[in-house]
Amino acid sequence: MPPTRSGTGSDSDDTLDLQLPPEPGALSAEDIRSRRAAGTPAAGPLLDGLAGWAPADTPAGPFALVPVDLERDLARIADWMNDPAVAAFWELAGPSATTAAHLRAQLEGDGRSVPCLGVLAGVPMSYWEIYRADLDPLARHYPARPHDTGIHLLIGGAADRGRGLGTTLLRATADLVLDHRPRCGRVVAEPDLRNTASVAAFLTAGFRYADEVELPDKRAALMIRDRVHRHLL
């Protein structure tokens, strides 16, 4: 379990223009394809070949989950982790080796948790972890069901926060999970209760507040998006 299971920078305000300006560091379609082809264990069965999932259409542009390449992406993600707004909940601030160890534990694992860049209209602008909640230590703290899938996120740049992007991308990512994991009946998350913006974004994205849970590193809001209610949200 990472130090905290919490998104940051999410926001429930969806009233502003969500289009992102062009910026350096965009991933080309070829780069995304090559990463997907090399996405092991992200291409494995525990998450139904996440590396091959097609992008989702969103009001802000096409959004893709692209498995992290440690060598190429470490500096970017470590920089995000050292933003005080992110560090308050993820607790991975410090030298890049701290972030590298967190990423490597997943990349060298069995595929039950896959770290990804969130790429919006070709621009890497968020960090995600898609994980098997039923195989995670989290399952000791709530009534887990087989194939429950968990998500963690952070919005990387301060300029991308407070614009409704958190809600938009949470909904898109939950839809990607439900579209590509037919055995998954629920998408779950456990943001820190102190992170009220994140909790609000989950609620606006169609998650329900299921419980308050005491985890080893925080008190969390258990958020659930049910497949059976998907058409109502």
C-alpha cells in the first residue's frame, strides 16, 4: 500500500472551459503505442491488459492511461510529488529516489497495481494508479468483492486544478475500468477525509460515499461507483 491512498487537485467545479493549452512534453501517438506494446505487467491478466485500453473521449479531449516508463517519466512524477499540495497527501516528497522506489515496487510486481500517466489530448498531466482492490491490503478494511478495482490520482500542474478536470477524468477513468474489465462490478477509491476537494470530485463523478474507514496511514472516505447504477449517473 502506498503511503497514502489519496488523489489531490481534484475539483467538483465543471463550469469552466476544460481545454488545455499546448505545452512541451507531449507524447506522440507513436510513443503511446510503443509504451502500450511494452506494457508488462500492465498488459497482464490481473487488470485485463490495461496497457492496451483505448483512450476515452472527454469534454477536454481524448484521455489515455499510459503505463509509466521509469526512465522517461521519473523526473516529471517526482516533480509533481514535491508540490506541497500533492505531498500533503501522497507523502512522497524528497529526492527522486523516493518516487522511484514507489514506482519500481509496482512496475516490478505481478501487475496488481499499475502506475500510469494520464495523457489528455497528448499531454501528460496527471498520475494514476489502477489496482486490484480485492488483492490489496485495503481489502482488510472494507467488504471487498472479487475484481473490485481501485484508483488513485493526482493532477500534476497547479494550473490544471480547480477547473473541473478532476471530476471529468475520474468519470472517464471509471468508465475505462468498467468498459475493459467485465468481471469488475465496482470501482473504489479511498481519498483522505481531509482532502475535501477530492471527495467532492468523486461524488460529482458518480461515486457514492459508502463508509469512513480507518487505514494504517489515514482516515479515508470509501467511495464506490457501482456498475449496476452506471446508466443512472
